[in-house]
Amino acid sequence: MYYVAEVDREICSSKACSLCTTFCPESNCINYSEKDKSAYVSVDRCKACEICVYICDDIAKNNAIKMKWIDNLDEGFVIKNTGIVIR
């Protein structure tokens, strides 16, 4: 099992602050989609430090990021180059 951040895109897109992308210490872990106006997490890069949760909850007051076990992610994920899909 692995613990990772998950962004509630509905909440995030309504706020569109992108602060989490600025403060994440892992490069290319949390990115911002101009198309969706929401942040998203690259689960293979997330180190479960929870800094994004702190920034989103306590600084931005958005409460759009929660930590979840990787097999409980709402949108699932794909591990490229292996063909493994988890939903």
C-alpha cells in the first residue's frame, strides 16, 4: 500500500488558486491543468509529505486535497510501461 494526495477537482476548479503546485517539494508531482482549471497529482511522484494538504486546507482554505491509499483513489491511475490499470 502507498499513501498519496488526491485533489477534488470540483472544489479545486472552483477556486483555481494553484498554490499546492508552488509549494510541493517534489518536482512535477502536483501540476495545474489550464484546461480543467484544477491541480492534479502524479501518483508515481507523490511522497506523501502532506505539504499540499496543509497549503490547501490551512493557507488557501480550499480543503480540496486529501490523502488516500493508492488503491482507494476515486479516479484510479495507470502505471505506464507496465499496462497496470487500477480503478
